[in-house]
Amino acid sequence: MTEPLRVLLADDQTLVRTGFRLILGADGIDVVAEATNGIEAVEAVRRTRPDVVLMDVRMPEMDGLEATRRILTGAPDTPRVIILTTFDLDRYVYAALSAGASGFLLKDVTPEHLTAAVRTVRTGDALLAPAITRRLVQRFAGDGHGYSAQHGGDTAALHRDLASLTPRELEVLGLLARGLSNAELAGRLHLAEATVKTHVARILAKLGLRDRVQAVIVAYETGLVSAGAHEAAQSAPVPVRGRTAP
């Protein structure tokens, strides 16, 4: 991508916005708008069409969670959203990831990490490693703190029926949710890495998910994988086409 990267900053703290703007600008990233609350953020996204939104969770008027939902719902070409927080396992972060955010950053992030994160999500990749997302899911899934639970929705219905997946795709999703990378999935299932990437892409497309972060959340919230399953999976064999692989 050769076009300048366009970012919207949404945070009610002036010092945070100023610092981030200076950091991003020094690395050639354009800050096209700033917002002090969720209502301003939603309007600024519609007006400026940024590539990435850096979204604080706790803001007046409308919080970052609701703003994220509104930004990522309905429009065909939505930006990527990175949640800003002071807590690395905040239940609001988990809810925002459920709503479609591509990851989160602590507000004391280093300049290098900040710019790298913005560039990462702009390319379509999720910011969080599946293993980190799994920690969030194990702590909050099913306890009423997920986005769908807070807003009266049903996660299984929201993300469509897992019955649309083939047995192999269900197998890939289950292992992906336990934190395995594409390379690890390929080794575990005796597949080429390119084949694994194809399976992952089809899973995301069938379930209407934005990235692997949401896939991990869906796997836990629909019961495909349960908390604690990761540890058991390290030593358990994986069935492959009617046989057991070591």
C-alpha cells in the first residue's frame, strides 16, 4: 500500500492525543481527525474515512465500546479499530474485540510499538496473538461481560452457525483458538501452510469474521473450545481423516 496511512485519534485526554499525534506524524502517518468522545469519533469516521481508529474505551457522551460497534456495523468499507486502555485484561477490551476491534494497546505503549501496531492492522492483520486473546476469553467468556451479552444478543447467532463449517474447518478453528500459528497448525495437521491459510480464510468468510481474534472468541463463546482446553491440547492427539496423528 503506497497511499499515506490515515488515522483517527479518539481519546478525551488532550495529552494522550497530542503525544500520539506527534509520534505518528514523525513516522509519516497522517492523523486526519481527533475526537474527545464516542459521538465525535463516529461522526469523524464518516467524515474523514480513516484507515485506522485509535479508540479509548472510557470517554464521555458515548464510550469507545458503543462507538466501535457503530463504526463497524453496516458500512461496507470500515476502518480497523485499535482499543486504547490502561489495563491489559480489561473486560471492556474483551467486549470491544467481540464487537470487531482488531486489537488493543496500553496507553504507555512505546512509540515504535504504536506505529508498528497501526501499520499491522492497516494491512488486515489482527494485532493480538491468538494466545493473548485466549487469556481474555478464558477470563470473560460466558460471564456476561462479552459484547453480545451486554447488548442482549446471542453470540452464536451473531456469528452464524458453526454448522456451515466442514469437519476440517472446525478442527482448524479449534486449534487456532488454542493459540496455534499457521505453521504450528500445518505441522499438527500434516498440511502445507498454504492449505492452512486457505482453511483459515474460508472460516473467516463463512462466519463473517474480520480476523483471527474474532475467530478465537467465537470458538470459545459457541462452546467449540472450553477454557482450559489449551493445556490439554498440548499432549492430546489430533484426529486426521479417520486416524490419529501423533
